[in-house]
Amino acid sequence: MTKEELIKAGMGLKAVDEAVYRKVLRSWDALAKPLDGLGMFEKITAQIGGIRRTDRPSVKNRTLLLFLSDNGIVEEGVSQSDASVTHSVAEAIAENRSTVCVMAEQAGVAVFPVDIGMKGEAVSGIAFRRIKDGTRDFLREPAMTEEETLAAIDTGRREAARLAEEGCELLLLGEMGIGNTTTATALGCAFLKTDPALVAGRGAGLPDEGLARKKEVIREGLARYDFDPEDALEVLSLFGGFDIAGMVGAILACMERHVPVVADGLITLAAVLTAERLFPGAKDVCIASHRPAEAMGALIMDALGLTAPVDAGLALGEGTGGVLLMPLMDVCMAYYDRGSRFEGIGVEAYTRFEGSVSE
């Protein structure tokens, strides 16, 4: 896939059918409850319906597409862990005992892990789609070549397309890779022209000196290159990870196949921001599961105009925020499907007046 083919693939795609979206909202109003009584969940249901092109959407068949990759920027001391931890977590995922696997089993979410750029030996039980053994240190050289970036995007696109063809109704995105809060923050700063000193966070738990180093590394990395912030592929190649590129491709596939995407946290949101810059309208196929604890994640959400139903200071990664959203969605969508309607109980429905129209 070339850059031109990638851009062409995203042209003209419309994430949400507005007529279906409004029909779902009208169905919510017909339920025997106060208008907008379930708040954001009513709009999320309408968004899912609009993406799926049906006013009776289902999210029972859902999969977490989990990309694992290592990041060369770890060599600059931006994390208290090294790349070996990525491999250790991958082994736990393969054995279905990692954090997200335990949570996903409880929440009825299938997990499909993909090694898109880890270091070390391949892990049995993890789909091996490795582009390269980790990215390069972006403080020294571009993290990925354009060819590697396109290959990672294509990999994510193909994996998401396959899941959709197998019946996936809702795709959750997740990632695992030591150092990827640094890559995601660098991407966000490059796109949004933001000072990393204001938004870089502690990741998995940096001490003060480590956080100061992380901010300086991102600042120096941004200053090293004469890049065009409007050229999303260039920015992604300079600073991003294979995991982020893979998620960009997955978002494109979901736009093409009318599958809603649940974005998890900072790293996943960086992928949404990148996808939106590559394919305008991509954000509309995405649902933010929660407001990230990392300042950069919150800034990206605001820049994209995304809101989330959960604000609990989550910073766990692996797609866990999306998994946590699922039981809440199940309850709300069960009520949407089976709740009593005003006409069925002989009560006059509430009337929307000007200023109270749901959008």
C-alpha cells in the first residue's frame, strides 16, 4: 500500500448515518423515562446505530484488538521499565491471565492480541504480524520509515477487516508497549502544537526526575525535525509506534465496514487523532470509553470534540477502559431493547421543547 492508496481508501467514507442516529434518539424518547434520562448512553447507542445502519443495534459480538509493540525511545530513560516488560505481559496475555484478559472474560469481550512490533522471541498464542523488532529512538532518528508505517497501518486494517467479516459488531482497541505514553504524547504535541512540559505524564509511574527527562526528550525530539504537522503520515513515522499505526489501520477498516470502535486511553486516542488527520471523519466511528488520567489524552479528546461516559482517573492501558465500559453498555442497551414505552403503559410521552432537543 502506498501513501496515495491509503489516502484514497479513506476518501468519501461516512461514519454515521444521521437519519438512523436520529431514529434511535426518537426511540429513546418513546421509552417510559425522563427525556435524556440515561444521558450520554442514549447518544452512544444512537452513534452505534448510525454506524451500524440500524436502529436496533447489537454489541454482543465484540472483540478487543490488542496491539503489542516496543518503542526505541525507551533507550532515553523515559520509563522506569525496559522492553522486557512488554514481552512478559505478552506471555501473560497469551496465557489469558493478564489484567485485560481477566477483565474481558468477565465482561464478555474476546481478546485478539497481535505482535506488530515487539522485541525478542515470538510468543506462542500471540498473532505474529511483526513489522520490525521495535521502533527506533526518535530522539536520534525517525521511529519508523514510511514503508514500515504503511505496513503497520495495513496490518491493522487487515486484522480489523477480518474480525468484521467474522461478525464483530463492536471493536475495542488496546495496546501494550513500554514507552508508548511517550510516543503518544509526542504525536499529540506534534499535531496540536503543544508544549510537552504541559501535558507529558508519569506513564506507569515515573518519579519527578524521570518525568522531567521524559518532557525534555519529547521537546528535543520535536525540535529535531522540520516536519509538517498537517502531514499525518510523516508525523506518525517520525514519532509513533507500530501499535499506534496498527490502530490507525483498524479504524480505517471499521469506517469501511460500519463497525463502531471503542477507544481506550491516551495511546488509542493518539491513534484516533492520527486517523482523523488522515481520514477526516474518522473520529465519528470512535467512542471514547473514559477520560484518561494523562493530560495529553484529555487534550486530544477536547481537540477532537469527544466525550466519555466514565471519568474515574483510569490509567491502566491494554484496552481495559473499553472493557470496563461494556457492562454499562449492556445494561443500557437491554433497556433500549426491552424497556416499557409510554404507549404501552397508557401514559403521555414527554414533549421536547426548544432548547431540550437531543443531538
